Amino acid sequence: MNKAVTLVALVSMTILLFACSDGPATSVSKAEGSPGASAERKILYWKSAMDPSFVSKAPGKDKMGMDLVPVYEGEEPQGPAGTVRIDPVTMQNIGVTSSMVKRERLTREVRTVGRLGYDETTVRHVAPKIGGWIEVQHVNFAGQMVQRGEPLLEIYSPELVATQEEYLIALRYQNVLSASSLKDSLAGADDIVRAAEMRLRYWNITDSQIEALRERGELTRTMVLYAPFRGIVVERNVPEGGCLRPGQTVYSIADISTVWVYANVYEYEAPWLKIGQEATMTLAYEPGKTYRGAVTYVYPYLDNKTRTIEVLMEFPNTSDLHLKIDMWANVVLESEVAREGLAVPIQAVMRTGRRNVAIVALDGGRFEPRDIQLGAQAGDAFEVLEGLVEGDRIVTSANFLINSESNLQAAIRKMIGANAPATPPKNTEGTTRGQIPAAESGESDLVDGKPG
């Protein structure tokens, strides 16, 4: 009886074990035959987790010996070619900033160094028309300030003495004939007086000096010559006691109520020069004070050695003549480029030598490199002629990183193909892996000229 019970127990355990073993096999076969197995994500390519530029069509390891990470369908870059999407956290970490493209008045500044000089239109020479000897000199050194009508020197001239005597004799003769009835004689006396007066005036003897000679009735040995205008003495050529020939220059006097400033501008800045444009000037020893003037002349030739153009500007002097001749000054010329033009900051433009690229910030954290055509540089901005419109937002920092990522994504797309079927993964052993060759990376025209 006991043997029968034992036999029944063994048969029952065998059936139970067989049923347990069939259960998992059946479930696995059902799972393999279910539609979910065919819905597994497809692997497009493999990339290094540490080096994004290392991409392979097959699994394996990168140069550092780390396993390659699969990139599944749906994880590839979306949007037009070259577009990059960056999550907000990464944008904050790499310091992405942007600014709006807008229209504004564009001006260009030309900065140079100027030298102060005399206004050559106000320089006059004091050259007496009579010869003689300078017996007294009231102005006797260069740089001395003189006022209009101030005595310059006293000159002894035999011709001047003789003309004074003729004038006094003519006056006495006129007085004698004034009571005469002989009109012809009186008219002749008047003519002699007028001729003597005219000769004195031609020698720059003033009317007040002639009037004083008439009232005094006596000639003087010397006559005083006065300054014809206000200014400073630039030159003093004949010292006191020297002999003076007719027409010889004794003084050169310049009026410095206005001064000229000479500046040299490089050849490439010549288009921004024009007569009448505003100029500002600052002096090194007087920080914070600005003088304003204007361009009066642009010379029509270049200096052959320095390849610069000389510009002439005019500035009004202060009442105390604070602007001194031969001073050096910092000069800024402001020229209008456009009354209203699109402007972008200089740091927003990447210049390759062949292309000018700006990174445009799109919606959803996407960025697009865009070729633009630049106009003139206006201060800290570039004028944009083509490629951008008003209201576009462009990246002003970290744009090189975004451009590099864009070039990398373009290279991967060209090798893998945006719609190419996924390559089935293979066993890592015996497979060929490697980085995208430069010939297959497409147009990875980075700013530094190196392929992505």
C-alpha cells in the first residue's frame, strides 16, 4: 500500500515539474511573436559620451576606451540643416546671451592725433614802407601779446623827417593864402597839404599822428609805428637799434582767437572725411574738457611715406587763449554712415575671411547659423545689408560654441543621412569602428577654418 502511494506521489511531482518548465517557454515564444517586438527603437549611429565628434556606425569603444552610446531614431537633431537645439540649463552654463536686431542711426568715428597751429589767414607781417633806424622797441621778444593800436617801435627816418617838414611848410603856406583873394594860389596850397598828408598815410602814419603834428606845428625826430591788429608776436627779425630797409619785416603777428589743428588720417578712412563735419578735441593735460570745431579742408594728396591724408580743422580759442600753438590733442571725427540702418554688435559676427556668420536664436531653444552681408563698421556695431531683418534675435556670446555644434551636426547628418535606415548593431569583436573622416564630414566651415 505504501509503495502505491509513493509511486503516485512521484508521478504527480514529475507532471508538475513538466508543467512549470513549459510555462515560461510558452510565454517567451508568445512574447517573441507579439507585435511589440517589432516596435523596438532603431539605432541610427553610435557616439562617444566624452567626445561628440567621435561617431561610428557600429558599437564599440572610443579612443579613451569607453563604450559608445547609441543614438536612437527620434533623438537626432530636428529642424532644418545646421539648426541646433540647446536646453535652457546648458544655455545658462555656457553663458549664451542675445540681442535684438534693430534700426538706428549709424555713425562712424575716426580717431587720430592732431597738432595745434596758427590760423594762417590771420598771420600778418609788420614791414614799414620807409627805411631808417629803430631807436626804441616796445615789443622786443617773440610770443609777446599785442593789442590793436599798441605801439610797436619808434623809427628814425630821414625821409619821414623831410616829409613832416614839407607838410608843416605847406600848412603855413595855406594859412597865409587863406586870407588872399587869389583862389588859384589857395587851391595850389591845399593840393600841397593833401599830397603831404597822403604820403604820410601811405607810410602807415595814422590820422591821429597827422592831427597831432598839425596841432603841434613842430616835427619829431622819430615816429611811432602801431600794431595793426591783436595777436601774438610770432617772429621778431630786427632788434632795437637795427637798421631797417623799406619793406623789411620787423614782426610777424598772428591772431590766435581761432587755431588750426592738423591731423593725419589713414587712407582707408578717407571716405568718411568731408568738409564741414563736426570735430571734437581733448587735451591730455586737461581731462574731461572737450573743444568743438569743424573740418575746414581735406588735402587732395597723401603723404608718400605714411600713406595718410592731412586734415585741417578750425577751433575757437578761449578768452584767455588757453589753446597753445604746437600742442598735441586727441581728435575725434564723427561721420554719418546711415540715418536708419540695421545694426548688430561686433561680437555677434563671426568672420571667416570668406563668410560673415551670425547665430539667430529661434523659438524652442533652437539656433540657426546664417550668412550675412555687412556694410560699414559704425562704432561697436556693424551695418547689416542682407541676411537679417528687424526683430531677429542674434547671439552675442558663446556663438562660437553654437556654430561648432551646428557644423558637427551637419557633418553627422551628411554621413548618416537624415532618412537613412539604421545600421543593425554588430558584435564589438571583429568590427571596424572609427571617427567620421574629414572627406565625409560635409561643409564644416568653422570660423577658424578647421573642419568639424
